Amino acid sequence: MRQLLGLVAFMMVGMVVQTLYSLIDIYWVGRLGAAAQAAVTLASNLMMVTMALSQMLAVGTRALVAQAVGRKDHEEAHHIFNQALGLALALSLLFAAAAWFGQGPYSRAFAADAQTADFALAYMAWFIPSMALQYPMMIMGSALGGTGNMKPGTVAQIASAILNMILAPLLIFGWLGLPRLGVAGAGLATFISVVASVIGLWLYFLRPQTYLRLRPGEWLPQAATIWRIVRIGLPSAMEFALMVCYMLFITAVLRPFGAAEQAAFGIGQRLLQAAMMPVFSISFAASAVAGQNYGARLGHRVRETFSASLKLGLACALPLFVVAEVFPAALVGAFSSEPAVLAGGTEFLRVIAFNLMAVSVAFASFGVLSGLGNTIPTLISSATRIALVVGPSWVLSYHAGFRPLWVWVISVAATVVQMLMNLYFLRRELHKRLGPAGPAVVMAAS
């Protein structure tokens, strides 16, 4: 528990600051109207694409580095990190090119109106290169996390978020003599802050005392090593890819209801993500701790890691659920005063808040499974959840009385199914790899 809490504390600080940045960003954009908020929500779907591809490398990198550290194999940890970083740099360039050429058709296809599409294009002009830089940044942070060192990544996140908070209103509204850029200013602020974060992490790795070192000679991919990384991370990447499809589906379903409903979903989704940041940080920390203990052949500590992460996650989720149920209008009202946006966002939060407890259990399971190096079970459960939402919602969308509320209710039921599946998969994996549970069981060689 103590090791887990130590890692969670560092990650929590960074995620809290990142959450504040995210909320402050939509707060300032909200001053430009519902169309601007809907545009940022539309453009932010690209972040899910970035997360899908970067997680393919980050999850595998964190797990393999953690296992190498547990075995005290310093050279292997170096090798895994540099191989992943080389591939991340290549993916960064490919993503930037694909997103740049596809942004026009994408905006016109999913925006509720022409104004929203124009706002989305203005925002993505800077947001796309920002997302491209996320690839190397994610790998550097994940590799450090695998060694149990969360401090550099956390400091970089905090500095980046604070810089973004400062620059966003200045560039959006043209304060202090700066040009008034509107929605494009929000994208530019994000780009500048991400560049600063990447430079800071890069300089950290150049320090002689850093455990992991940059070795450009090892950046050229080696098929065997890349496959080891991708094999662990691919299910997680596919899970995020499914989430992209899910978000696009929701955006398309909400399109007939106008930009206000899309903006309401965007605000509600950001608030939900903010509420889940503690749970995410616990899951990522559990992955590193479980991976190190698995590499050190301490099976009982792997089980203890799950128990501790589950308790911490539920302890965080319960008060957040209460806040979302009691003060939903106040939460949404902080970002928009338009009645339609306020009504839609309040309805979304009150229903989706029931997901918080189930998601905390599902992510506790995911953290340990990824630390063990097997993320396929969570891909299966995630795909099942999305199918259970998309299928019925698509059929119901043709009903004359269809409302977004129906989708939110279906989502809660599907998340409970995902939680139960994750628990089953984790129990099976622990028994398979560690044997029957017992006090201070030392894992047999596998």
C-alpha cells in the first residue's frame, strides 16, 4: 500500500493540474458560445486517436521496464525505453500528416453546423501538432513510471498545464496586447505548453544520473523488441480505438439535436474525466507496482496491489458520485450559461455519475492485468461495453421520441457488465500466473 500511495501521490498531483487546465480551457472557450465549445469537443476526439496509438507503446513500455527493474536488468530497461521512443517519434510524424489532411472532411462530417466546423478547423491548426508531440512525451513518462520515478513526468505536466492556463485567456481574448485569436488561441496555448513539457523531459534524460538514458543508436526498430512492446500494448490501443469510434458515434447521434447538445456532452465528458483522474492515477501506479513485483516473483504482493488499488479507487469514486448527483447544474453552469447546454449537461452528469463506482473497479483490474503483461481481457470487456451501448442506441435513434438520456442509461448498464467481466478475467489471470491465493505466496517461475 505504501509503495502504491507513493506513486499515486505524484501522479495525482500531475493529473489534478491537468484536469484544472482542461476545465479552465473549456471555461474560456465557453465565453465564445456553444458553437465554439462544440468545436473543441469535436476536435478533442483526435486526442482519443493519439491516446490509442501512444497507449500501444506506453502500456507495453511501462510493463516491460517495470519487469526489467524488478529483475534488476538495467540494460534491458534501457533497450525497451529507446526502442519505444524511436517508434513513438515515427508515429508522431505519421499522425501529424494524416490528421492535417483529414481535418477538413472530418469537421464537415460531424459538426452540427458550418460555424462549428470553421471553429474546429481553427482550433485544430495548432491542436494537431500538439497531439503529435504527445507520442514521445507519453513514452518518456511511461518509461520513468516503470522505474517507479513519477517526479519528472509530474513536474513536466504541472509546468505544462500552468503555462497553458496562463496563455489560454491571453491568446483567446487578446489580453496584454497579444493578438485576439479566439478558438485558435486555445489551440496555440496548448501547443506552446506541450512543446515546453517535451523539452523539459528531454533535458531530464540528458542528465548523467538519470536511470534511463537516450541512445539514438537504438531507436531503429528491432522487430522482436517492438513486438514484445506492442503485444502488451496493442489490446489497450485497440480499446482506445474503440473509444474513438464510440465518441464519434455519440457525436453523430447528438448532431440532430444541435450544437448546444454537443457542447453539453463535451462539458459533461470533461467533468467526468476530471472526476475519474484519481482512479486513472491509481490504475497507472498499480500497473508499475504490479509489474515490478511480478518481475521480482513476489506473487502475494501482486494480489495486495489489486486490493489496495481497489480500495483507493472506491474511496475516491464515492464522494465524486455524491457531488455529481447533488450539484450537477452548478458544475455545468460554471462553463456555460446557455439554458439548452445547462439542461443537457445536467442530465448527462446525473445519469453517468452512476458509472463512477463500476469504472473504479474496472480500472483497478486493468492496472494489475497490464502490470502482468496481459491486456487482452480488458480489450474484450471494453469492446463488449461499447457494443452494448452502440447497438441498442443506434436502433433506438430511429424512434420518434429518441432522447440523449436513453444513451446515458444504456451506458451505465453496459459499464456494469464491463466491471464484472474485468473481475472475472483478473481472477482467472491471477490464478493462472500466481497459483491459489495464500499468505505470502512467492510466485513460482513461469
